[in-house]
Amino acid sequence: MSDAKKYTLGALADRLDAKLIGDENCLIDGLATLKQGGPGKLCFLSNPAYASQLPECRASAVILEEKFSASCPVNKLVSASPYVSFAKASQLFDNSPVADPGVHASASIHESTQLPENCSIGANSVIAAGVTIGAGTIVGAGCVVGEGCTLGADCRLQGNVTLYHGVRLGNRVIIHSGAVIGADGFGFAFDGSKSVKINQLGTVDVGDDVEIGAGTTIDRGAIDDTVIEQGVKIDNQVQIGHNCRIGAHTVVCGCTAIAGSAVIGSYCVLGGASGVVGHIQIVDRVRVGAMSLVSQSIFEPGDYASGTGIMKTTQWRRNAVRFSKLDDMARRVKRLENKEE
Amino acid sequence: MSDAKKYTLGALADRLDAKLIGDENCLIDGLATLKQGGPGKLCFLSNPAYASQLPECRASAVILEEKFSASCPVNKLVSASPYVSFAKASQLFDNSPVADPGVHASASIHESTQLPENCSIGANSVIAAGVTIGAGTIVGAGCVVGEGCTLGADCRLQGNVTLYHGVRLGNRVIIHSGAVIGADGFGFAFDGSKSVKINQLGTVDVGDDVEIGAGTTIDRGAIDDTVIEQGVKIDNQVQIGHNCRIGAHTVVCGCTAIAGSAVIGSYCVLGGASGVVGHIQIVDRVRVGAMSLVSQSIFEPGDYASGTGIMKTTQWRRNAVRFSKLDDMARRVKRLENKEE
Amino acid sequence: MSDAKKYTLGALADRLDAKLIGDENCLIDGLATLKQGGPGKLCFLSNPAYASQLPECRASAVILEEKFSASCPVNKLVSASPYVSFAKASQLFDNSPVADPGVHASASIHESTQLPENCSIGANSVIAAGVTIGAGTIVGAGCVVGEGCTLGADCRLQGNVTLYHGVRLGNRVIIHSGAVIGADGFGFAFDGSKSVKINQLGTVDVGDDVEIGAGTTIDRGAIDDTVIEQGVKIDNQVQIGHNCRIGAHTVVCGCTAIAGSAVIGSYCVLGGASGVVGHIQIVDRVRVGAMSLVSQSIFEPGDYASGTGIMKTTQWRRNAVRFSKLDDMARRVKRLENKEE
């Protein structure tokens, strides 16, 4: 980890698009939660649910909206978007290790691959033939980059990432450990007695500023490519099937499963462990609840969900039994209504 | 990637079990979708939903059933099973890189392991003691193959696959990156204050022609072995617990979770993100819907599902609240019916 | 694999906290199920459902409760907790390979990292700068251990495990292949047009005797740390978001998804493929059913579930349609009741 970074509140106000009310020379050496923050720490208040913690705050400064300013006992960085200002602060105080420049002696680079001067290739990583890597890109230890991949500038592959042949990454793409991009889509033709493999001839095209979480898998297309548009953020252990298209700036939370050829719009949010069946379409700005299954196309923006709430198992079991005869119950209610008329 | 392959339609008709209606000398250099196909491309029509695209097709040829032949404006490859013929075509046009033969200098092979002449061991892979590898088998970069594993002929492990000790693979087994075969089954005995580990003494036995997706995990058995029978196809991020048996030619879609000691028949299809609880049995030819939970044994072939449909969250919330009192509603309906008599 | 181990029944009675009824010199060379066991094998009976197999048992001995002793035709090891005794037996008969001591020549160890004499570092693994490793710890082949990590004594990382920088493991922690500990938590602030990354400045703190399954991911905290308390057992492909706290001795079954900042008590059991939404609290000794979603805090110990049962798809579809109008049905039942009064 790098040495702790320090900034004056005056400098931070500039960098975070915030107005300082307080001591511009006060030195900040890190971030903290409202509850834990002490001297030298910068906190933030974004969710009003935590506003009650503000009067007791003992940090050196708080990022907050104007309306909370009066109840803040310490230095204030007033921001129109405290959460965005906090995000920028988290980047300033980043403590992750800086990658060693150059190619580690133990990395295996195919002789046909030419690397830019200012990239970093980690120990025991493997770069196959015909790979193109942009300036400033970091490939972590133990990565496997397949034949003919194209990585843009300033990308970061963490340790043990796997890219199959021909995968294309834009600029500033981050891929976390254990992710696998470009494995074969799941395609078979059943011939009456066995499954005949459909070789997957497309690849995966990942746009600029995409982040892909640990253990996430994105399959290559069968004929055309699987496409992840710019600015998409994908959490851990997400599965994206062949020939999907994920629209720009969509957010896919952890453990979501998206079946093949689904086309998802821009600025959507797929909740954790949600699912999308294959060959359907979801328009822009749809939000899907946690563990909900999108079983058909969605043509209208808004919030969607499926499933049932959590309850005591004894109560749940009784209700679930009734669910299995719900159609019958509906018919009986209808019959009662008809009788009454 | 390899150079583009080319075949005449006459040659393709032979290889794809199809009858050519058209120019046998027409040269095909790749596959395309009906919509995208242009000169030199071969398309297919399997799903009747796409038949309307046929008259506009500008590809050089289309694989299709006899009944669609009349409405096809270009060369036709008439097949009884267009999807199977297309699968075979996809294999002919495969563009994936050919693995370098031999053992990469950076691979670490235990001195007790003897390799056949015509296998390929990728860069930075690790082969432990006492491993047996069949002819024509390819182990990708960064793989770890544990002590005493047996790999059959013509298998392919993609990059960063892990096999624990003693795992057995049949012939022509494909395993995608990030998959882990033979990790400890999840077994603990609770002694009143803590979980006591049950060491897992079995292994995993994988039959011929099995394909295992990226990030999939298959645990070793507790005492006996976990068994994946021949021809089983497993998608990405599937979890198969210890001592499961998956019957021949069953298809397991992505993100499915199968708990320990479940016994699943042959020719089943487990939909994406479905679940199977432990210690149950599913007969042959059962199809389970996406994100459905098989909570008890299934003794009759057919289609099964659980869960609810997707809907607007506002509507869902009202219905979910009612579900939590469904047993009460059922009793009230019964009371109304009794009163009426 | 190691050579088969052998113990006399007399020795086993001591080691398993059991009372021997039978031949103390009888030699046991392995474990077996009641059904499969033959000469030289030791079986166990814990689940009464298998008691009917006891009279036919042909193994050399059975671990069982006193009450089943009379119907056992062979040597008996009578235990108050047969399952715990069996767990101990499984450890005695462990057949997994012993790791080679020392640092493999192909491993890449940063010069600033000093290793204890009796650790084992596998082939092609990478240990970054400033890492501390305890005595007896084994790091498998292909692992990547990030800058400044601390591993306690007698830990075991299987092949291809990834630890990001600064992760702390207690003693006797087991981590299976493909697991990723300390990847960035999924945090972004939406600025109206794009997601701004919140750098994740915390880390992951894993207590003593924790086991983490294959392909499991545990994210580092945003500001504070993600905490896994002692004795927690986590199965394969579990996702634990940033800033979660999992209480001591809790058991998390395979494919469970836990969103950020969830606080889970001690001695809980989260069933397979279950989910927990973010920022909620679950008290001690809560058990959640398979594929259930904990959508709100749980303040009372006990068993909880959500979802519906499995049924034929034709029947399910009719019921699911009715579910989508359940609120309406409830109102109509209420109206019928009102009318009747």
C-alpha cells in the first residue's frame, strides 16, 4: 500500500466541486464514516437516514448538502452532490498499490506481441500471439490474454483474469480477478441422442469505462459478437450469455444471470441475483428488483419485481401450498361472485 | 485466430447432411445471421419465428427445412435438421487458435508425470505428480492439475482451470476457464459450538464428451465420488455439490445450483439459475424452468417451474403482501363456500 | 494421494470419542457408506432414515448411537454424536496430497517478503511485497497474494486463489480454488450521466478457522473493512459485498448472494442460492431456506423462507397468472365477506 496521502480542506474543496465552510488549512489524511471519524478524517452525509449522526461527528470535516450545514459541528464541504464528491475524494485517497512498470521476468509474452513502453505486465501472466495493448494498461499477475486480443489504453486487469482469443476492450476498462471474458457461448443442437456443439465464432466487445467484477463471465457470440457498451458497471459473479447487448451505463449487480441474446437498454439497474431469460428485450431505464426473473420483454421504463417476501418458514409453507392451488381458488371466488348476483 | 476457411457449397452439402439446391461451386467463407448475411456467407433458418427474414436474405446460401425452400431467394442447403447442420457448419468454420504442440518452457511438470508426444501444455500451467494425460489433450495456460488426475484423450482445458487431486476426465472433455473440479464438498458436523470439517475422501468422475462452463465448480465426493455422466453439457457458474450424479446428456444452464447428493436423470434440462435441493432424485427427461427451485424429488418426466412472473414493483408489492396471508384467504373463501351451502 | 492409512478399532475408539463394542484389533483402512461398506471399512449411521440399511451392513464397523446398537450386525463404535465422530474419522483417513515444503522454484516472491521456514509456496504462485505468512501455511500453485497481505499460521490456499492487497487471514483459514478475496466493492455515485467510481479503501478481515469455497468472492470494504468472523464456513460461488459482517460460526451455503453492508449474526445458516439485500441486519441463529430472499431485517431467531413450491409448468403458469392479480382477488373476497354480514 502507498503512503497515506494528505490534502488541505482548501485543496479538497477545489477537487471535489464543493464550497468550504471552515478552515482551509486543516489537513485531511483519510476518509471515515460519520460514526467512526476522528481528527484528520473527512466524512460524508448523503443518505438522510444518517443525518442524526451529524451533531455527534468528531471528524475534521463533512461533505454534505447545504440543508444539513447548520447541524454540522465541524468543517463543512457543501456540495450539490455529496455522494459524487465523496466518490472523487475516495479516488484522491486511493491506497491501492502502484503496479511495477514493465514486463515481469516471469511473464510469458509471445514474440509476435509488441508492448508499449509504459504498460505493466505482472508475474506469471501469459500474453498470446498478436495481442495489442494500449498505453498505461496494467495486466496483473497470473492473467491469461488469448490470441489477437485488443486492450485499449489505461485498462487494468487484476490478478488471474482470463481473456479468450479475439476479445476487444476499450479504454479504461477494469476487470477483476477470476473474471472470464470470451468463453464459448452455451450453444448445442440436439440431434435426437446427443448435443452437437455449435462452435462460437463471434467474440466479446467491451466499451470504454466498463468495470467487470470478480468471477464474472461474459461469453463470446455464436456468430455476431456479445457487446457491453460504454460505462456499463458489472458486479461480481454475473453471467452474461452469448450475443447479449448491455446498453451504455447500465448497472448489473452481483450474481445476476443474463441468458443469451438478451438486449438490455441503457441506464438500467439489474438488482442482485436477478435473472433475464434469453432472446428478450428490455428498454432503457428499467430497474429490476433483487432476485427477480425478467421472463418476458419489458417495453416501459420503471421498476419491476417478481417473487414473494420473506416470512417464517411455517407460515411460508402454508401459503406456498395455497399458491399451488391459486387458480382453483380464483375460480371458486368467481363462482361465489356469480352466485351472489 | 486462424486464416478464414473456405468450402464450396457442394462440399458443404456432403459435410452437413444436406441436399444442395443451387450452385455447387459457390464458395462460402463464413457464417452469418439471416439478417446480416452477404456474399460468401452461409445462414440458417431453424426457428420459424425468423422465416419472415428469408425473402430478404442476401447471403450466398441458407440451411433450411424443405418447407421453407420455396421462399428462399438464394442457394439452399435443405436439411432435416437445420440446427444440427448449422452446428456442424460452425465446427467447419471454427476460427479459434490452434494450440502450440508440446510443453511450454514455463510450465511446471512434476518429474513423475509422463506426457504423450502429441499433447499441448500451456505457459505457466502446473501439472502435479502422477498425472496421466491422453493423446491430443490440450491444457491451457495457467491451469493447475492436481496429483494423480487422469485426463483422457482429446480433452481441452482452457486457461486458468483448476483440477484438484485425483479427478478423472473421460475423452473429449472440454473445461472452460475459471472452472474448479474436485474442491472439497461442503461437509461439516456441528458439535454444539463449532463446525467440524468432514474431509472429502471421494473425487469427481467426468464422462466422455462432457463440456463444463467458465467458473463452474463441481465438488469431490465425501466418501463415494461425484459423477457427471457422458455427454452432459454444463454452462457457466454452475455449482454441483458433493456426491451428485448428473445423468447422461443432461443440459445444465448457467448459474444453476445443485446441492449435495442430488441424483438427476438423463436428458434433463435445468433452466438458467435454477436450483435443486440436496438428497433428492429427478427422473429422466425433466425440464426445469429458469430460476425455479426443485424442492422435492420429481418422479414424472415433463416441465416444472416455481416462482412468480415479473410485474411492476408497485403491483408486485401489493400481491406479495397478499401472498403472505394466502392461507388465511383460502380459509375465508372456504368459510364463504360453507356458509352458502 | 498418500498411502492408505490403517487404524485398529481400539485406536479409533479413542480418537473418535466412541465406545467400542467388538474386536479392538480389527484393522480399518477406510470409510464407506452403510450400503457400500465391506471388510476393512468403517461406516456411520447418523440420519435415522438410513437405519433400515443397518442389518444388512457388511462393513467391519459402524459408528452409531447407543439406541441403534442392537440392530447392528458388526463391530460398533457407540458415540453420543455419530456425525461428529465420523467427521473426526474422515480427518484420520484424509487422502489428500501433502504439499511439498519450501518455495517452488517457479514461484515469484517479492524480495521484501520473508517467509517462514516451514511454509509451502506452490509452483507459479505470486507473492507481492510486504506479505506476512505464518508458520505451516500452504499457498497452492498459481495463487496471487497481493501487497501487504497477512496470512496466519496453518492456512491453506488451494490452487489459483487470489488475494488483493492488504487482506488479513487468521489462523487455519482454508480457501478453495478460484476464490477472490478483497476485490473492489461495487460502489459508484451516479452523477446524472455516468457512474463515478468510489475507490474501495477498506480491506477484508477473515477470522480463525474460516473456510471459503471455490469461486467465492468477498469484496473489500469501502471505508471500513468487510469482516468474516471466526469459524464461519462459506461454500462455493458465494458473493459477499463490501462492508458485510458475517457472525462467528455462521454457515453460508453455495451460490448465496449477500449485498453490501449486511450484518449477519452468529450461528446462522443461509441456505443454498439464498440472497440477502444490502444494509439489513439478521440476528443470531436465523436459518434461511434455499433460494429465499431476505428482503428486510430479521430480529427473531428461527426459520425463514420465500418463494413458491415446484410444480408442473402448466399448473404453475395458471397459478402465476392468478398471483399477478392476487391483490384484486383479496379485495373481492373482502367484498363478499362484507356483503354477507
